[in-house]
Amino acid sequence: MVTGTNSEFKFMEDALSLRAYRQQVLASNIANADTPSYKARDIDFAKELQRAQGVQTGRLGLSATSSGHIQPLGGALGAQALYRSAAQPSIDGNTVDMDAERAQFADNAIHYEFMVEMLRNKYKDVLTAVQSQ
């Protein structure tokens, strides 16, 4: 029982961390909508969540063996923000599509709130179980 509960909390923690990081990436895209040559970025949420949960996705990890090595880039849980291919880049090279960014920002926020509510309910269940004994 405890192992199952721990894995559920770990999943929720990983999902919330990745959602928060994705929200930062999407907000950065929106903030740079008028920046010349800015390339929109995003994360593959499903792939990164699988990787965080220990499922192999075929990507090799980077390791720094010296303090002089460049550290691998990554957000929450080492998630890599990838450049998004633009449907129609602007003349100045900016690939941010504001309609798509707003829609993905809102969608990600809804998923984040849903996961927070699930976590809240799980804590309530655990608290009820502990208090009833």
C-alpha cells in the first residue's frame, strides 16, 4: 500500500514539475513573440514524463566528468525544450505563433490545475485514512 501511494505521489510530483517547466517555456515564447529570430520552443510532455518515471525512450544522458565541462541544459527533471517547427515563420525569422502559444498555454494551465486537484484529493484520502485509525 505504501509503495503504491509513494509511486502515485512521485508520478504527480513529476507531472507537476514538468507542467510548471512547460508553462515557463510557453511563457517565454509569448514574451518573445516580437523578438527577431526567436525560435519557439516546447517540450514533449508525454516523452519527458515517461523518462522521468524511468521508462527508456532511447535518449542517452549527458554527464560532466570535470568542472570545466558544459552542463547539459534542461528544466524540471532534466527536460529538454526542443525547437518547434513553425507553420509560417515571420519575415524576421521569429517562429512564435501567438494563437498556438495561447492555446497551449491555457491547455497546460488546465492540466496543471487538474493535477493539483488530484494531488489535493490524494492527500485528503491519506489524511482521512490516518485519522480514522
